[in-house]
Amino acid sequence: MCGIAGIVSRGLSGDSDLVAVEKMAEIIRHRGPDDHGTRQGIHYALSHRRLSIIDLEGGHQPMSNEDGTIWLVYNGEIYNFQEIREQLLQKGHQFRTGSDTEVIIHLYEDHGTECVSRLNGMFAFALFDEKKKLLFMARDRAGIKPLYYSFNGGSLRFASEAKALVQTSPMLIGPDLRSIVDFFALSLVQEGRTAFEGIRELRPAHRLVWEFGKQPHLERYWRPVYAEKSSLSRPQLTEAVSSLLDDAVHSHLISDVPVGTYLSGGLDSSLVSAMASRYMPGGINTFSAGFVGRESVDERVYAREVAEYIGSNHHEVEVGPDDFMNNLTHIIWHMDEPTLSPGVYPYYFLCELVSRSVKVVLGGQGADELFGEIGRASCRERV
């Protein structure tokens, strides 16, 4: 996890922009404690907080192309960057680092804003092309990495967290009344909107392009394709799903730092942990949270069974009512926006536990129902 922030203006970028960007970066310091970089150009100021995962020594950002006319700040990880890098090398591109960040820059040089369609990963980035006077922002297909922005007609501000925008622009503090109504009526905020008036969230699988002299253009670059009913048998489908899941887990293990997994004992996190352990013979670190005095909702017994079976280095944290009240202010500060999910509470303490041991952690979210239904269907077929 890294943090990015910036201000791009039609007019000249001044000292106030640089001060605001530095403040935004400081507000999201927790996203990237390992390194900090800032770049100011004629029309922009960019800043980056880095959590070093790949190429620990050479991945400093903001990063540019060879002649310094294209600058990028980026949060995430590109899983197919090595394959893309080889293709770019064959085309004559020169690389100064071994990071996936530089791959995005050179891919943009070849394919423009269409480059995002070639990226397999989780990402949110902002790129400024000085020659074209063009801002290009994009977010991954599933919206794993966040990116917020505000536009006032003459300048565009962006950051990895809404609080960075709110605390550096008083005009953005006001609530978005429509989003508040939606939240209480639907238990969610409509995609693309936020709880703050004037702040928008770049939607998953979307890119925003702003070329000076034109209005910012928002477009979707990817949509899921739903295949018609498959002719494969259930064993063949099971094998296909297993293979895809294994490939996904394996690709997420690309890292120059220790990796772990969340392990709740549910089907999704158990599958991810078991598959990850195949590629880590020394034993993977697994992490679980439990509730003090609430055995009925404490699933650590299942997590321990899985941890023992796969031979992981298992870690646990217990949380109770006092922990909730003592840390409520910190939990709300990290949330940015309201949510009805009770999982935010134990997740806060779980992340704190993880941060003591590893920088990269894999997890399963919302797939218990999917794999549970597959399991029940398989049982019915066998019967």
C-alpha cells in the first residue's frame, strides 16, 4: 500500500500547490512510511508515500521517463510487469529500475491511455504528460486501490484518501446530501460519489483524461464478459476454477518482502492460505482476529485447524468492547467514509497485528457463499 497525491492546474503551479501537496502526503503518511518524494513542474505538483514491495532501492517516486517529460505517481502492484517489461525491452525501451512503476511509464509512451487495458494488477495512478499537457488517471478493474479527486474548472486535486483532500481544501468539507440520503436508504453510497460535496471517487475500471483546453473525460476501459452456459462437466469446471484461483494467488506472491495471509477459517481465506503455502516451503504467516467473551462469533478454532493443516506460522489478536471504545476515533479517521460493515472493527486490529510482521498480506473477501454453493452442488451431484 502506497499513497499518492497531486494538484494539476491550467495555470502555473505555485508555492501554495507544493505546500498543499506536501500536506496531503503527510496526512496519508501511514500508507507509505518507507520513502517520500515530491515533484513540481510548470502545471503540476505530485507527491508519493511509498511502502517498498518490489525493487526496494530503485522504486523511488515520482518517477519519470528518460527525458523527464512524463511523470508518474502510482499505488499498487502490476502482476504481469515482468512480461510487459520484456516486450518493452525488445522494442528498445531502456529501464533504470527493476520496479513495476517504470513499466507503466514506458507502456504509456507506446500505447497512450490505452496502456491501462494491458495491466493485470491492483492499481491507482496519476500520470502527467508535459508535452501534451495531459493528466491521465486510472484505477484497477475491481477498485482494490482507492483514488479520490476534485475538479473546480481550473485545477484538479487527487489523493489516495478523501481526508487528504478535505484537510487541504476548506471548500470540500461540506457533506454531499444525496450521498447521505443514499446511505441511510440503501446502506451504501452510489459508486463514484462520496460523503463529501465536491469530492468524487474514480470508479473501478475507469480512467480519467484531462487535456488542457478540454473538459476532463471519464470513461470505462473494461467490462466483465459473461460467458454462456459452459459445456464443461462439473469436474472440468472445478479444475478450471482451481487453476484460475491458484494462478491468482501465485501472482500475488510476487514480492521482495515477507508475505502473509488473513485467515478467518472461512472457505475463501482458507483456500487462499492453503494455495499460498504451496509456494512458501518455509511456512507462510497467517493472521486471525478473535472476540473476547463472544465464543459464538469467534471463528479462531476453524482458523487454527487450517493453520495446523497447512503448517503456517499462525498469529492471533483478541479484541473486546474496551478495545473498540479506546480506538473508536482512530478507526473512524482511517475509514474516510461511513460503512455499515461490522468487519471494520476487528479488521483494524488485525491490520495492526499484520504490520508488525509483514508488508504484504493476501485475503479472501465475499467468496464463502460462492465456494459454499459449489461445494453443496458437488455433494448433491455425488448423492
